[in-house]
Amino acid sequence: MIGTIARDPLFTRMIRLATLGLLAMVACAAIASAQYCTCDECDECDLNACNGHCCHEAPELWVFNTRCAPKCTNLDEGFKCIKIKRYDRKCCRFVNETLESFLAQEASMPTMIFMHGNTLKHKGAMKQCWEVYAKMRCCPGKKRLVYWSWPAQRVYKMKGLKFKEMVLKNLRIKYVYSDYQGYYVAKLVQQMSLSQRVMLAGHSYGGIISASALHYLGGGCLKGLTLEGGAPVERPNLRGGIISGAFDFDMLNPGKRYGQAFVSAEKIYVTRNIKDSTLKNWHKVSWRCCPAIGKIGVNANRLGQYRHKLCQQTMTIDVGKSHYLNPHLKSMRFVRTLCCLSFPECQDCNSTANTPDPSHEEVEAKDLKEVATEEKQTILEAAP
């Protein structure tokens, strides 16, 4: 009877299919590992620092509002339409300011320009602004927070569209907006002296703005658009932050879409979370069917001479499946790292430590199987 089963053609075929499936999973796991096997690393900050308090001096707060500026064309003229306000702490209100007054204050303190993610209207963006503002009190020393409010609100409505079509159209048009917002940010930074540190930090689609701004400043071109004065040289004191970035995982690699970002910046901070429930289907949004950088991070092995500029931190333990900024702000590991990389006076954060956390390695190893299953086609197609 056993011999009969063994000679059954259907049984033999099932065994062969199972074997091929197993081999495919092993091959896919190897490719996935190549994207996530590099440990968290940062040669400047302790990625596991949880010490310190949040009772330091509040930052100077500025808001740049581009919601009434041109979104895709006539950007040089549109730059003049950006509304600039400064928060007057004594009077507890915002006052209108000029670009000249903003630039005049630059030399007195480091600056973080923070770009929010997709879907937020201005009211929702300002709510997030105050959350970021409060957490900046965890960073010692004088500092300035510039909150960048951009047209991230929904463009396409349900009329005549299925729900999934509406979502996809909004995601893709906002991606286009983000690239051009990066031009506005780059044009602003181009006029700054960079005598003090400037961090361009963005969450989700705000990460696109950060990456594209650094790319323009590094002499890069997007859709035929270049920044006057952009050049392929490193700019001291210029840094980038990509928090839960919603763009393809390899776009920061040299020669790729935002390949000049690592040229212009002295450091780029990237967070990743393999369990991010929002980014798990990013390959369906990507024109190239790629997984998101906010999910699997940057492959440090692909950066070549720029690898030392990368600071990469896995946030799975801290935020679980969440993509949103608020859980990140509740993580002292995240806040301390962001403080360390943005503001030089954050001395508590400045202990050099690039030794990976063993508990994080265990989580990464366990979750590589999930990457292999979910991304077996997309990573194969996207691998350079």
C-alpha cells in the first residue's frame, strides 16, 4: 500500500510542488534578508538611549504654510506666496513674519524643519505641530522648530470613483505634490547660511519632501526641475530625517530617484518598521511595485562611500503596527535619537554607540519570514 502511494503521480506532483515552493521561499528570504539584515546603525548617537527629561527650553516656533502656493508649476514665483508666521510666546499668538526675519534668526540656534504626512488639513497639521513642539522640550539647548504645512488634504472625492480608485488617485497626486514641496524646502535652505545645524525631518509623505529637498540641494533633477545653486557636494550642518517614509525602499541609493540626497547631507536618519500596517500594501501604490522604505528601511550595503552617513533605527518594538507619528513621539528612544541628530547641545544623546540591541535583532530575524512571504515578487523585481 505504501509503495502504491509513493508511485501515485498526483502524490509525486504534490511533493515536487511543495519542494519548489520551499526553495522559492528560501531564495526570497535570502533576498529579503539582504534588505533588512543590516543592523540598526549610527556612528554618532546611542539608538537605545531612553534617559533624560522633557523640561528643557521650548523651541522657537515658526510655521511655513504653502497651501495657497502653486503646487506643480511656476514654483519660483510660488515661493513668494508662502505664508510665514512665528509664535510669540509672550503674547501666546502667531504673528506674521518675513523671510528676511527668519533668515536673520538662523545664526543664533539650530533648526529643524518638520514636514507632516498625507491627508492632513491645516487644522489637523497644527494639532500635530503642537505635539512635535511639546516633544522638542526633550532636547536641551536653544533651538528652532519650523513646521511645514503643505496641501496634503484629499483632492479626489468619491464621485464617479470606487473607494480604492479614489484612495490610489489621492496617494499618487499627493506624491507629485510632495516632490515639488521638496523644491520649496530646498529653495529655502539654499538661502540659509547653514552656520548652525539644519535638520529636514519628514513623516510618511513628509519623508518624500525631505528626500527630494536634499536631492535638489545635491544637484539632482526631478521631472526636469533643478535648483539654482544645487551642487553634488556635501553641505556641512545639513541633515535629513525620514520617519516611516512612504516611498520606494531603494530611492535613496546612489543613482536612484533621490540619489543625490546622501551626497548633500552629512547625515540621514531613517526609521523602519516591518509591521507597519499602513505601508504593508505600499507595493500596490508604487509605480515600480516596490516595498516602502518605512517598512524595510535602507540597505546600507548599497550606499557605498556614503554608508557612514546613515543612521537607521527599527521602531517595531516601540510603535507596534502603527504608521502614525504620535506613537513615535511617545517613544523616548525615537525622541532622543531625533534630538541627538538635530541639535548639537543634546549631550545626553551624543554617546557614540553603533552596537545593535540584541532584542531588536531577535525581532528582525523572526520577522524576516514575513518579508519573504509578502515581498517575494516585489523585491525580486526591484533589486538593482
